[in-house]
Amino acid sequence: MRKRTESEDARKHVWDSITRKGTIKDVEILKEEVKGEGATVSFKITYKDGKRVKFTEDLVKKDGRWKVSFLETKAEAEPS
């Protein structure tokens, strides 16, 4: 079995935090901007407890597939 790298562990921690360990109820895409091999996507996550958070994420196209760049994730909690 391959051991995960520090970078992979950091990404897992970030996404565990964003997904709140599987408590996502809904994801709504708010805006997409594609520029060549890059894109910015804004989306809103609604969690099972009713909390809503807006995110903006940069994507890069690699081998024909969109991947999260992990350069910066911007989050903004919505008022309850």
C-alpha cells in the first residue's frame, strides 16, 4: 500500500473540513468562468444542519479533465 504524501494529507484535511465529513445536503453551482486551461467556479454548499457556505474555487484542466488547483479556496458563510 502506498503511503500518502504530506500534500495529499493536507488536501484531505481541507476537503474533510469543507465537506464536514460527509454532511453535505446540496451543492449549487452559482457561477462558472472558463479561461483557456483554467476556470473559476463559485458554488454554495448546504449542510444537513441547514448551514450554508459559498465557495470560490480555481480549477485547472489537466489531461482533458478539470481538477481543483488547491492554490486558494475562498469561503463565505451565509447568515442563517
